Amino acid sequence: MTQSFTQHDPSREIRAPRGTELTAKSWQTEAPLRMLMNNLDPEVAERPEDLVVYGGTGRAARSWEAYDAIVETLKDLDDDETLLVQSGKPVGVVRTNRWAPRVLIANSNLVGDWATWPEFRKLEAEGLMMYGQMTAGSWIYIATQGILQGTYETFAAVGRRRFGGTLAGTLTLTGGCGGMGGAQPLAVTLNGGAVLVVDVSEERLKRRRSKRYLDEVETDLDAALAKVTAAKSERRALSVGLVGNAADVFAEVLRRHREGEIEVDVVTDQTSAHDPLSYLPSEYTVDEWDREAKADPEGFTKKAQESMARQVQAMVEFQDAGAEVFDYGNSIRDEARTAGYARAFEFPGFVPAYIRPLFCEGLGPFRWVALSGDPEDIRVTDQAIKELFPENEHLHTWIDAAGEYVEFEGLPARICWLGYGERHRAGLLFNQLVAEGKVSAPIAIGRDHLDSGSVASPYRETEAMLDGSDAVADWPLLNALTATSSGATWVSVHHGGGVGIGRSIHAGQVGLADGTELAAAKLEALLTNDPAMGVFRHVDAGYDRAADIAHERGVRVPMHEQD
């Protein structure tokens, strides 16, 4: 039976409560409530009136009716009850216990043979499912800063691998400046480089400029190139957003690169290519986009894939010409291959190229949110993190840069990368800060699903695994089960993420530092066991670095003989 759901409501404006007054029965339920609402804050969400948080289609709830029901249930939920959410719709409350999660979420999970975009869109149109992306449907999105840390780490790795440890004196060309791609310009400039980022939406570019993620916006290619090439020659950090279609612009910049007019050093892309309906084909204007996509989804998809193929061809040929080129996890290579471009996979994904050694150490995103809404609480935690890890200069550089350049959107938040043996120490420290009143309210601690042991994604996080186990999805399921049994406040299992239906399974978790002894016990277990999954995953796949970490840090791995 088709269900009636309202998805568009321009009259709704959602902002999470601030301060210490509870709207739910305890902080254990107030935390997911505030984080759900924060995902739909106008400062945070891409299209909050449609419940879309980022990525074109990633929703926080299936409908406004479902959103309202989730909110009312969370307000009334006890600390021994668990709310079950199926693709953005609350479907039940069960009696559990105080160690169990308060919310369990499953989003867009389809049985293998049915895991296709057409099947998903049919179910979505019937009101039976929604797309949760990674942190949209799991209520731990923290706006562009959330992806900024990983993007910063990736470009830092590019600089170390190819350019002597810095991007100063280099020019990066990339596409996409929306919810995920919006982190790219600042990530490049924080690493000292110049960057030209292409987006079809002038509004998106201007929004990034207003938030200081982007320095300048241009509508003329010649003017934009003049600015970034001057910055490159002066070894000056500068980001310029160009209004244009990446499929066209990449091809034209490649022509100029070949003719010696300019020199591009790094090429990547973060358009919403995972969903062809969220990628604008060259032949359409922005004003035609929504109408054409709805009128003929199949035809629009084909045209989008053809444009992606042109963009990917330009990227491959940039690599032929000597540039450092990588896929940034949006499945654009597979869409190009679907369109018939045979060389689509000749440049690597960013994880096997730069990030996997970090994953072997259980390193990954560690994010926290001041539920009070007070930026001072983040300032206190920033300083505390630096004092906790005094020897980690890279971490200090990031925390200082984030404090200077990142403008909070919605509830104040921070992210950094921590590994096995580090995350639980940070969690316990934050819980102590709450207990001692050094921060004004509890702190939610979570991460992206892009983590060392939480995802199976053969075109991104698990691409080119040493043992060929790229598509084994047992690992994120074990990760979610581990988090559920280790004291997480809410846990999620999703399908699709940033690469699309049929291409990934991933899990997320959030814990709460509320200053209690129970919270300390939960956080120590959760934030030890969660990164351990990354070590297990990479030891099992045969990575020597992961085996060394397991041996050094006492991670128990059955069937693995430690010397």
C-alpha cells in the first residue's frame, strides 16, 4: 500500500535547543534529539525544507510526519527503551536496558538483487524508503567541517607523496562545492596550495565564500585561471570557485594544460556523481535541472553519465600529462564506465592511494558536538585535546587551523583524526570535563561512516584491498553489532553512502559524554572497540602495519601469530 508522506515544507525551520534545559527525559535522549534537529538547521542542511541534509538526496528523516513522530518519541523515551528507525521512519520502541542504544537506525538497505537505483527510487516514491547518505540519516552531520578534516588529511598526504610535504606552488583542479565538495578549497589552502573548484551553482559557491571555505567566486574561466596561476607562481594559498559545468571546464583546462598555457598539478572531483540525478549534464542549465530529472529520470541519467564520462576522460588524460589524479569517493569512475569510457579506472581512489596506512592504525574521524550550543565549550575541548596529545604536532596544526578558519554551522563542533588507543582517552577526558563543569553541557561524540573498520565500499574505503576482499560487507555489520554491545547511544547501518545504491554498506555510532560514571564506562568500551575494528579488518587483509599495531597495542586477533 502506498503511504502518504509530505517531504517538502518551506514553512518549517528547525534549530536544535541550546543550553542545559532538557526537552527530553534525559541527556541520553536529548542528545539524539538535538543532533537530528541540528542536521536540519538552515546553517547545516542543503535543502532543509525537503529534509535533505547533503549529497542531493541524503535525508535526516523520511517525511515531515516521520520527523515529528521521531521527535515526540525521543522526548518521551526512557533510559531503558530503544527507538527503532527504518529508513527515516520510527517503527517501534522496545524495552532494552541502560547500556543499550537509545536509537537503532537502518537506512536504504536493499537485498542484493534489488539493490539498484531504479528499485530504490520506486520505493522512495511510494514512501517506503529514504537515502541516508552517511551522517545525514544517522544524525551526526556537522556541516562542511565534518568532511574538511578528512579532506585536509588527504591533500596533506598528496603533498607528502608528490610535492615535498606541501601543496605550496601547486594548482589543484576539482569539481563540486556542495555539502561534501565544499571542504575542498579550504583543505587545499590549509595545505598551502592554489585551487580552482568548478560548480554549476553560483549560489553554492557564494555560500562557501560566505563561510570562508572559499576565497573568491568567478564566472569567467580566463579570470579564474589568471588568479590561481598567479597564486601558484607566488606559492600563495588561494581558492577560486568557478561557475561552470565540470565536464566542460575540465576538458578546456586540459587543452590549455597541454598547450603550455597553464600547469595543473593535482586533479580530483567531489560532485554528487554517486546519484546521476544529482549531476547536471552539460546540455541542461541549472534552471532546467529539477524539471528534466523528474520528467525523464532514465534519459537524464544517461545524459549525466555521458557528461561524467567526458569529465573522467579529461582526468585520465591529465594523469597521462603528468598530473596527480585521484577519485575522491563519489563513484564518478563507475558512472563513466557505465557510459562506455573504457579507461575510467586508470586513476586510483584516494583511500588506496593515500589513506590506507592510516586505516591500518585504526586512525579515522573523531568528531564531537557541544550540545550546549556554546562555542566556548569547543574552545575548552580543543585545548584539552592538545594537552592530551602534546607530541602530536600534526593534530595541533589541524586544531589551531580549525579554530582560526572554521565557522561553526549549527551546534558548535570539532573533528580530528585519532587512532586505536587514542579515541577512548579523548572520550574519557571529555566526560571528565562535563563532570567537573568545565564545559556547560554534555558532548556528543561520533564519527563519519568513512572509517577504518566501518565500511565495505569497493570504489572507496575498501578499494584494492591487499587480499581482494573489497566487497566483503561482514565488517560494517560486525562494527554496528560491536557498537551496539559496547555502550553507544545510537547506532546506524546504511547502504549507499557517498557512492550510491549497490556500492557500499557502512555503519555509524555516537556516544555521549554526560559526566556520569556509566557514561565513562560506555565510552571507554565503545571508543576502544570501534577503532579496533579497523585494526582487525586490516590485519585480516594482510597488512603488516596493522599486524604491528595489533602487536604493539595489545589488540587480540585470533589466528594471528604475533612474534
